[in-house]
Amino acid sequence: MKDMAAPDDAPALAASEEPRAGHVPAPTFAQALRFWGRLGFISFGGPAGQIALMHEELVTRRRWISERRFLHALNYCMLLPGPEAQQLATYLGWLMHRTWGGIAAGAFFVLPSLCILVALSWVYLRFGQIGPVAAVFWGLKPAVTALVIQATWRMGTRTLHNPWLGSLAVAAFAALALGDLPFPAVVCAALAAGFLGARWRPDAFSPRPAPAPAPHGGGAPPHQPEPSAPGPHAPGLQAPWLDDHTPAPPHARFSPRRLALVVVAALTLWGLGMVVVALVWGWDGVFTRMATFFTQAALVTFGGAYAVLPYVVQGAVEQQGWLTAPQMIDGLALGETTPGPLIMVVAFVGFLGGWQKVVLGPDALLAAGVLGACVATFFTFLPSFLFILAGGPLVEATRGRLGFTAPLTAVTAAVVGVIASLALFFATHTFWPAGLSGRLDVAALALATAAALALMRFKVGTVKVLLACALAGWAAHLLGLRA
């Protein structure tokens, strides 16, 4: 993709500029690459943990970017469909080192997780039916159900700050859980409600600013300076390289030419990908349908990874049959235990779809799985790069306009109901594995209750809860309680 840099005669803020007095030296592109590569392997903890880790490293420790600039980028990414943590990394990489900086940051955030999930997916399909391994996954299913319940509660308390937004969440839950409406229809209805709300009840649809992320590992949120207070920096600390008063670099200013170039480049990549899979496997082939499906998922799923999952369940499990509901729950458990964005569970879905549909024949199951994982990942994340590289400067110009933010606030509220419907889906398949007419799995219900208490009451980390539940399943197998 062509770099959207400023003309040579324009004053550009680049990593090669001379150090400014009292400021941290500009990071080189090589330094940034090393950081993004390392981040891809240590970014555990879901979106909240990943955002907090970036805040600690970029704002507090390295001081490459100021607090307010970081929060401004976070607010924008929270309005977009797709994985906000990966988009935030792309945004910050783009802001510091232009187009290639954004591409490198976003790609390094994803690639380690893709490789790890491909390996875990192969292990799951080859050994998942062996007694001890199956027992471990039995223990993970209640933990995943508790995680989705926690996500519903956390997002609801952050988003539903008035009865109007609460009503949207309830309506979205009913539409999916009871009315079986398609996910895009729910999103379109929420957008329409937001447009009307901006006109008739602007106070109810005004978004709250994104909170400052807590430091990695917990604790109080970092200090936010008052918007009007320039204030000197703390004694003994150098000012961030990109501080509050550094003028926006030329590539971060809106330009119709740059917008057109980025959109054309992204559409060309998408079109080439679609043509390749269609020519090789046919327009109705499994990989072609995956490319179309995951592109749609990336465009309509506002609210982060947990908002994408109901759409994936509805399409990949119920409509396409690429995997089963219990396999989907297992895939989410694997996604929770690997670094990178949680939405990388799409790689698991693509792997199982390619393997189980025997796309390349019975002698090439692994190759089909790897190809499926790559197709799902490419078409899921390509729109995220487009949103940042094309939309960053554009949204900067519309910041604070209620007509723009109110529809997205309404969608975010509806997403709470969507995630609640996902929690119900997972709970029914976990607690009644043979169907609602079958026997209640009391042990799974008890394990899910314990996991929910650990997560929501005692604030135990996600990975610790997953490991504890996996050990509980393994112990149940050793004691003869699970086959």
C-alpha cells in the first residue's frame, strides 16, 4: 500500500526529526517494530488488558505519546466495528510512522495469535476426543459461559446509562434470542434509533468518553489532566514525543486524495483475495463463502470481540455448519488463553471449517485447515486497517458532532443485548448438552457459578480462571466423574 506521506516540502513530524528540547527522542521505525512484535506475544487479558498494556508501555514507560492523544485514539476505536485493541495499535502505529507504521503495528498484533491458534486447532481436532483432553474442554465450557456473562455485565454498566439505551439492549436481546432475527437487521434498527434519538432525545444518546485504562495488572486508572490545563510536565520527566500540543502530522490531516488512495488500495486487496478464492474453489466454495461471511462480520459488528461472536455463531454454526456449538465454545476458550485479540477465534472457525468440510481432500486436512484460518483472518482484519488508515483523519474532523456519534451510541447499547443472547446460547449448550429436554449438568452449572464469582466478585484474572476450570475438568476425569 502506498505510503500516504506528506509532500517533501511540507513540514512532517517523522521519526527522523531532530530531538526537541525537553521531549523524549523520536522512536525509530525499527524501535517501533520491536515493540509491536513483542506486544503480539504478551498481549493477554482481552481488550481491557491489551489496552492497559499499550497505555503502560507507550504513555507511561516509553513516553512516545501523551495521555490525551492516547485517549482520543481509544475513543475513536471504540466507535468502530471490529476489535478495538488491534485497531488502537494500528492507529498509534499510523500516527507515529504513517501508513506502514499502522500496517506493521496491526499485523504484529495479529500474526503471533494466528500461528498459536492454528497449532492449537490441530491439537484440538487430533486429540480433543481423548478422555483427559475432552475432560479439560468440559471444564473450560462453564468458564467461557461465565466470561460472556461478565462481558455482558461490564459492557452494560459502561454503556446503559439511561432507560432509552437500556430499552435498546432489551429489544436487541429479544430480537436475537426470541425472534431469531439476523444480526445485520438488529444493527440497522439500532442505527435508525440513534439517528432519531439525536434529533428528539440528544441528551439520551450523547456518548460518554472512554475511561482511561487501568495500568496493566490492575490498580487505579492513570491521571487524566484537565482539558484546559496545559501545565508543565512533572519535574524530572521528559515530555512525550507526541505531546498534547504537538501539531498533528500532515498524514493525520484529512485529505480527499489520501482517502481515495487508501480506499482504492483496500478494495483492490479485498477484490484480489475474493477473485483468487473464487477462481480456485468456485463462487459457492467453502473458502469463498468464508471470505464473504467474515467481511460482512467485520463491517457490522460494533462493540468489540464479544459483539462479533453472536454473528459468527449465527452464520458459521447455524447456517453454514462449519463447526458445532460445543466446538465454538471450545474455540472461544482457546482464544481466551492465547495472546492477541479475542476475535482471533475466527481463525479457529476457519480452521475447523476447512478441515471438517474436507476442502482439499482427505489427504490434506491440515493444509485445508491452515488455509481456512488464513482466509478468515485476512477478510476479518482487512476492514479494520481500512477504518484506521482512511477514517482516522476523517473522524478527527467530525469529533464531537452528535449526529455522527448518536447512531453508534445506539448500536453500542444494542450490542449489550446481543452479547446477552450469546450468553444464553452458550449457557443452554453447556448446562443442557443433550438439549433442553435432556438432563441438567449440575456440575457444569456449579463450575460456571464459581467462575462467575471469581471473575466478577473477586476480580481474578481470565487466564487463571480458565486454568482453574481446566484443572477441575481434568480432576473430574481422574476421579472417574467424567468419562
